[in-house]
Amino acid sequence: MTDYYVQLAMNGWELIEVFWAVGEGVAHQHVIPSELGTHRADTGEGILTTLQKRFPGSQFHPLQLGPGEYFPRIARPHSTAHEYSPGKNPDESPSALNVRTTSTGQLHALIQQLQEICRVVHPLDQNLNAYGHEIRNLLIIACTEVEAQWKGILAANGQQSKTRLDYVKLSAAMKLDEYRVVLPWYPWLDPIAPFERWTPTSPGERQCLPWYDAYNAVKHDREQNFAEAKLRYAIESLTACFVMLCAQYGLDFVRTGEAARDVFFRLVGWPTWAPSELYVPSYSAIVRPTNYPFGP
């Protein structure tokens, strides 16, 4: 059986990362077997002990996945030092491209709808509790889109989704609580973290997702809950759409550097990934999906 590790070591001020394929008594540097990069365990000790001895000061972290493996519709980096979070999604299939393109088109349509609302209700702090029919419509469509993303990601990983107790499984898997977003068109608004306190709860216990609670309230009973269709919740739900796309497609979706100057949403906070959570480069292996282990 082959396990995979990433070696981390400092070379002066630079962090060096090397991926290893480790078997019984033998390890291959850069995963691909070669005589130059092959190390065999010294007599009477395990191969990891030998590697630690031969590379003093290094740390060897076991990896969750092998070369080319990835979790469907979940972006992660290939490096903690040389690739920005949230990383990338290795799936470049036509079906994946179609899903991403359709979702992006929906996001742009919702952004346009929010812009039109904000021409009437200026999104200052004192106006964020304003509510109305157009705001309610935006809130409902944005949350419906978020739900579609949740269901699609879970289905791609072999999971059924029926309730919020299913959806919340994505929070830890995609580190949704670590995303922070600003709206450069409305620079006075504080950074938004739509999933900041979204954690699994016991059945019947309320999850902390105020904009999603508002959506359910105004969807099921507008007459009694119309005032919950607040502008702040519409903005937060649309931001949640953006975060879900960032968490799925990573740097192929997120704009950085000069390209991020004029965007409607700008990512200012993103997940921190442990070395064990990295995607291993494919090297000569075929890129292939493997379901995320969500558990029961």
C-alpha cells in the first residue's frame, strides 16, 4: 500500500514543499519512482524515521488524497506556500464548465438586480433594514441559488440532501466560515462573512444563518414576515452565492491583483489549509474525483 506525504522545510527564508510516495520500506521523492529520488529505510527502522534523519528539520505530513485526486466541486490548493487559497478545482470537464458558467450567469443577473435596488434604497447602515417586494424577490432567488449549489456539491460527492442538517456538512469541508467579502462599489459596508457561525447542530436546534432564516420566513408566510425581507439579508445572501462559487472553483473564479479592482465582490478573507488537506499534483496520474468523507 502506498501513502502520500508532503515534506515541509525552510531553506533560508523560503518554504520548500516536496511530495512523497511512501510504501513499505521505500519512499519516492516527487511521487514518481526514479533511482535518484528513491530512498530506502535503513536497517531496523521505518522509512519515515529514515527520511527524518536524512532531511533534518523537515516535517512530513500525511495527505488525505493521492496524486490527481480531488473532491468534486471543492477547491483546494496544491501548495501552502506557492498557491493562494482557496486554490483550484482540477475538474476541467465540459459538464463542470457548463455548471460553473450557468452559476456565474445567475450570479451576474442577481448582482444587476441588487444594483437596481440600491439606486432606490441607498445601502447605508441606516437603510439596511428597509424591506419591500423587490428586495424579497432578490432574497428568495439568491437563497434558492445557494441551495442549488449546496445540493449540487453534496450530490457530486454521493450525498443526499434534504434539510439544513445535510447542507451544514459543507461548512467544515469547504471552510465556508473563513471567507470574508467586501463590496468595493459600497466601500462603507463592513466585510461580510455569510457563513461565519454556521456549524452543525442537534436536530431542532437553530443554526446561526440569519439571512437564510429570513428567506424561509418570507417565502412561507409573506403576510406575517414581510419585514424580514431586509436589504441587509438580500446583500448577505447574494454574498453567500459568491462565496459558494469561490469555494467550488477557487482561483479560476476569484479575481486577484489588478483584475480585482473593479469587481462587485472582492475576497478579503479565505481558508487556511493544513498541509494534510492539500491536493497532490497529478504528476503522471490521471486526475480523478473521490467523494469527500462527510460521515453520517
